[in-house]
Amino acid sequence: MPHVLIVDDDASTREALSAIIGEDGLTTATAGDLREARIQLVRQMPDVVFTDLKLPDGSGVELFEDLDPRSGVEVIVITGHATVESAVNALKMGATDYLVKPINMQRVKAILSRLPRAGDLKAEIGTLRGELRRMGRFGLMLGNSPAMQEVYDQIGRVAPTAASVMLVGESGTGKEVAAQTLHELSLRRKHAFLAVNCGAISPNLIESEMFGHERGSFTGADRQHKGYFERANGGTLFLDEITEMPIELQVKLLRVLETGMFMRVGTTKEIETDVRLIAATNRDPEQAVLEGKLRLDLYHRLNVFPISLPPLRDRGKDVELLAQAFLDELNERHGTKKHFPPAVKEMLLSYPWPGNVRELKNYVQRAHIMSGADSDSTATVPLQITLSKPAAGTAITIPFGTSLAEADRQLILATLEQCGGVKTRAAEILGISLKTLYNRLVEYGNDAREEGDSADESRALGGADA
């Protein structure tokens, strides 16, 4: 039978926890300070420890020194501080979860219901470490650069807990994938993972979307609607672009975090919810607080465990690893066997990727589309496509003694690049037929064709050569 040790200098807290834990069929032992706790550890090693952080003879985190990391003992820390800063530090040291006084006994029950499976999660995270070494993968995430290794370490520590996580990173760095990985490695993975873009919902509808509404609560509400908090009960709710949420709704969100209760629009009946929140922003959250975009109290509630996702330009050869993974997916989907030519690989590593992983994925798809049907390599397409006309005065320099064929080649390729790869426009500027342009490109080893040129191409194949 699982055994629980409760360490708290407040007798009423010890009694309340003992009663609620006993109802679940677990045995308990209690201690009022570190000295008594260490005596209890010698008598019987517990499966779970609930410990207050502030004890008469020290801090509850000192008990970590008495626990063998391999024993699998789960530690839940208790704090009376609203900022829970000490609890955050305990989580980083290996605590499984935390409780804020006054203790919500429903949360205690929820923690106990999940704890028997926590050891399995830690073993799974260890397995993922091996997969990372072999394949560069960590759950749903890909990359083995030092910057990502640090992210994986943080995810591995916080995922099995119930702590709120704040993901901060530039647009396109993969915040939603990180949130999904956190969920898949958590004790809530058998329940729903719901992602909400706070900036994509109308301010008039966001409260209804978050908390739901009753039939007839406003014009157009012809049926009862369950919101995200109700549908994600037991699971994880990912709030992307949290700084775009209206301030008045942030107040209600804070109340849900503090009480675990919410009300649908159009009713005064409270509904209980058990949801883990992961928030994300591509802005500096502290700057957003100063600008009045994010409430300070909500920021502290969400920022229990912050994780910063690095931009792609800081991830070194992860660029090549990610690009190949995206190309492999396209090859499998379309039954092709394309690879990146050396020039493309060199270009991928030298480009700064302002759009990060999202931009890289789009580029690989574009290069795959623009390659010829019979080509075994992707097209060498420009990294930034522009629809504007070539800039006046743009010129190429051809040294004296260059052959006419080589000058012709340089002029055609330079014009095509200036036109963003749009061959119909390039042929028009060069004063040649589309068929001639295609023939030249085949000679140059570049037979890439845009989908948008297909109609002109069919006409060109029957036209006269220039």
C-alpha cells in the first residue's frame, strides 16, 4: 500500500491532509519539522512526500538530500507565498508539484490520482534522451543543438508536474509543438490538449469561447456551448499569444487559476475544472506588463516555469536536420526521392531565417514543388520571393572574353532571380518565348517549374523557338 509522509509545522494542515489521503486508502506519517521528517524517512521510506517549504529548523527542500533520486519518491511542496517563487525553485530541483495555502483539497485528490504513473513518465523521458542522441528527436521536437538540449532538459523536468508554463520565443520557433510535447510527457496526456490563439478570436466572442455560454445568453446563442476550459478538463489548455487577450478577460482567467472554478456566460452557476495552463507569447512578457497588455498578477501565475525557445539562427546545424525531416515528409507523401543539392544546403545554413522553423518548412515545400517531376533534387529557389518588378539599374557584370553562351546563361539566371523565379515574367523581360526559357534552363541543369506556369508551359511547348 502506498505510503505518504506529511511534513508541516501546522497541526491542522497535517490533520487535514492525513484525512483526505486516508480516504484514498494510503497510509500516512506526519512530522512537524525536518528532524522528525528524517526520523520518519528512516522508519519507512514513503512513496510520496508533502512538505511545507518553511519549517522551524530549515526548508523543506533540504529533504531532497535525504532521498535517493533513483527511489522514485514524489515530492509535493507546499507554500504560503502568493508568488510561489520558492515553489518554482523546488520544481527545478525535482519536486513533482506544488500546493499554495490555503490548500485546495480537490487539487490534493487530483495529484494523488496521477502520482502512481509519474515514475513511468520519468522512465519515458529517459528513453527520449536516448532517442535524442540517436535521431535528434525529443518527443514531437527535433534538433540536438546545445540551445535545444537546454529546452529539452527544462521540458523533461516540468512536464510530469502540474506547474503552469510560459513559453517565450519569436514567431515560428515552435511554441505550439513545445506545448504539445509538454502535454504528451505529462500525467494528463490521456486527456485533451486544446490550443487557443488569443489574438485570432473576436474580443466579443473570446469569453464565450473560453468559458462557454448558455442558450439565449446573447443574440445568436441558440444552444448551450461548452468553452475551452470545460472541454479541456483533466487535460492541457495552450493559450498562444496570451498578451493579445483582453484585459477584462485576464481578470476572469486569473480567478479560474486561483479557484479552479468558472461560469458560462449567461449563468451564475459555477463549474469546477482541472486544467493545466501553458501560455505563450512572441513578445517580451515583462514589457507587455509595462505596456498594460498583460496583468502583472496573471503574469506571475502563468510564469511559474518559463521556457525560452531559441530562434533558428542560434541552432546551428539543426537547420539542416529540420530541412531534411520536412523533405522526407514530402517525399513520403508524394512518392518522390528528392534531395537537396549542395548549393541549397550551403544556402540553408547561411540564411538568418527571420521566420524561424515555420519559414524553413515553407521554403522546403516551395523547393519541392518547383523541382521538375523527373528531377531527383529540389529546385534552387530564392529564399525570399518578391512579386515586385526588377529594380531600375540592376545590372550584372560580364568580364571581357566571356563566351556568348556563358553571358547568355548569366543574363537568363539573373533575370529569373530578379523575377522571384516567375518564368513567364522572366521570358517577357528577356524577349524570348517561354519554351526557349525552359530549353535554356534544361541546358543549365535547372528544369524547375512553377505550378502557376503550367498553363503557359503547355502553350509554350507548341510554340516557335525564338
